[in-house]
Amino acid sequence: MTQESNHIIADEGKVFRRIGTEDIYGKDIYLGYSYYIGGVLQDPPHGDIPEDFEEIDDPEDSFSDTEALNIILGNE
């Protein structure tokens, strides 16, 4: 992960997921205030910090078991 001011950028092949709710936020996030987290109103609003998020493998970059088998077997 790299950080430029309030902008965090995930490493190659990774995305950010909020710890606790497991909501996926994508490859980069501009940190600010979250008024709702997991559908719960935050009063006062939560000031996001990099530690609120974790990097995980990008689910769009991975294959399901069936897709992988079809690739190996040459099925379309």
C-alpha cells in the first residue's frame, strides 16, 4: 500500500476491504468521513484512517474452480 496525503492505493492485484464489515472499496480510497458503516449511522461521523482497511487479493483477478478447470481442459 502507498499513501499520498488522504489517498491510499492498494498494491498490484489487491483491493481494500473495510475491517469489520468486509465491504470491498476497490484499488484506491480517498480517506474522509464515513457517516454510515455497515448500515449504522456514525454519530459523530467516523474519520477514516488507513488502519480501517486491509488489502486482499482482487476477487476480479481470480478464477472460480469451474473457470480454472475449463481453462485447463480447454473448454469454452
